Amino acid sequence: MSTTRSQVPASEGESSTSGGAVQQAQEKVAAGVEEAKSTAGSLIRSQIDERSSQLGEHLHGAVQALRQAEQTMEQEGTPGRQLVDRTTAQVERTARYLSESDGRRVLLDFERLGRENPWAVIGGGILLGFIGARFLKASSSRRFNEYRRTYESQWAPRRLSAGEPIPPYSGSGA
């Protein structure tokens, strides 16, 4: 009986020691996860900042083209100049926002938009998915046609002249 009593405190001491080791391991893992999240967040923000600035620059180029189109429409008296003018103003505001905003602001604004108008974000996602599917479908048709042109000559049946015997099947099988 005395050996049982001495073993009980020893096992309690071992479990508290192993529990401390488990807790330390959990803390290390949690710290590693937090560091990875922070690093990933910084990387995402910097990429969004860079890409939004690039998109803003491209949109500034589009604004210039729209302005030229607007001037041409005004000189020729073509209807729809007001629509082009409104479109140009909106594209210019968007270009300025993207060029001047940092990644954190763009993410916060997009998050706010998603909270205020979830259906708009869902609709935008569906629209992007549809456009992506159409792009993939169009490119797959082109790739298939290229493949067919490349390998069609190898697999095209050849015509036998009159009187030429049909060669025996030489494929694998039974």
C-alpha cells in the first residue's frame, strides 16, 4: 500500500510536467500561426497596393482615350457625348482612388462594401465567375483546334488505290 501512495504523487507530478510542455507547445504554435497570419496579411496588403496602383495607372490611360473620344464626338456632333462624359468622370474617380489608396484602405473599403451590400459582392463574384468560364471555354476551343491541326495529319485515314489490299490490323490487343 505504501508503494501505491508514493506512485500517485509521482504520476501527478509527471502529468503536471507534461501538461506544462503541452501548453508551451500550444503557445509556440499559436505564436507561429499569428506570425504567419501577420506576414501573409502584410504580403497581401502590399500586393493589393501594388496592383491597385497599376490598375489606377491603366485607368488613367483609359480616361485619356475616353476624353479623346468625347472630343471627337463633340466635333462630329455624335449623340451620346453626355454618357461618355459621365463614364469618363466615373473612371477618373476610380483611377484616382486606386492610385492614391494603399492596400489596407482598399481592403477595408471592400470589406465595408461587402457588409453593406452582400448581394452586390455575390453578384460581382458570379459575374467574374461567368467571365472566367467564358474565357476558359474560348481558350479551350482554340487549344483544341491547334491540337487537332497539329495531330490531324498523323491520324488522318489514307485512301487506298484501286486494287491495293487492305493492310492487316497491327494494333495491340487480342
